[in-house]
Amino acid sequence: MDGQFFALSIIILLFSVILHEVMHGLMALKFGDHTAENAGRLTLNPIPHIDPIGTIFLPFIFLLSTYLGNGLPFFIAWAKPVPVNPLNFKDIKKGELLVSLAGIGSNFALALLGIALYYITPNSSIFLKAVWLYTVRINLMLGVFNLIPIPPLDGSKALMSQLPYYLAKEYQKLEPYGFLILIAMLYLGVVSFILSSILIPLQSLLGVPII
């Protein structure tokens, strides 16, 4: 990875996690909740979305380690969560489900866009092809990672929205410990196993070279 690709990778990653959050807010707006809109978060301007740890520090460390040839065994990044108030939804159960999945959907959409550009520009430079493939891989990773049903990831919110009330209340008790559970899963290689088990078949299906 050269310096130019390193810089572009940061831009693609930032855009991907920011669009993820914006889509949460847009879907919430569709269901009648103006919280994100009133907070000025329905914008692709990165400033309102930046989380110092999740948007800057961790992605920089991950990409720098890759650039130096010592890629980390896992990757995690996020933007500042968009504020959402489900009590404003016209249909709470459906709204919570679709708002939770909207961000993940944006990542899969970007991955499909990336692979489409890769195949419809066969004569593009090696550099540009690498950019398209990076867009595919990073967004597939973000999408699948966020599907893991551990708080505070979107998969947990989507699952909770569909559980019976008493089960949802029990499941909600995991929230204070969710981040610690995720760190333990990352350290023990559980997340890497989950991601590789899903990402490799997905990449094969899309025709993405496996690296």
C-alpha cells in the first residue's frame, strides 16, 4: 500500500462509516423521527459525525499497520451514533428494525457499487482497481461486523426489536457489558472466525479476489 492509496483508504473508510450513520437518521426520519435532522446529523460533512476513537484513532492505527505490512488480526471503526428516538416512530417495531438495518444496508450497497465499478471498468489502472476492491472489502467487513447481535452493534438492535417484550428486556441487560464482550470476542478470535466464515463466501459470490 503506497502513500496515495493509504490516504484514499482513509477517505473511503470515513465516508463508509459516516454514510452508515446518516442512513440510520434518514430511515428514522422516514418513520417520523426528526431527532437526527434537528441535531444536524443528516449530512455527509464528516465534522458532526467524528468520534475521536472510532472514526480517527482506530482506523488510522489499522490502516497504518496494513501500510507497514503488519496488519492487525481484526478491525473496528465507527462514527458518532446518530441520535434516534423510537417513541416518535409511526410504527415502532418496524421502525426500529429498519432503522437498525439501514446503516448495514448502506455498507452492502457501497460494496455492490465497488464491485460493479471493478467489472465495468476492466481497462482501468491497477491503482483504481485496488481502490474499488478496497471499497468492496471494507464495506462487506463493516456490514457483516455490524450484523453481530452484540450491543451496541446494529444486529443487536434489529434482533431486540423483533423479540417478545420480556425477552427483549432480558436481552437489553447485555448492553452495559456489550463492548467488553466484543473486546473479548475480538481477542479470542471469535469475531475473526465469524467474519472469515461469512466474508470469504460473500467475496467468492461477488467475484472478489480472496487475499
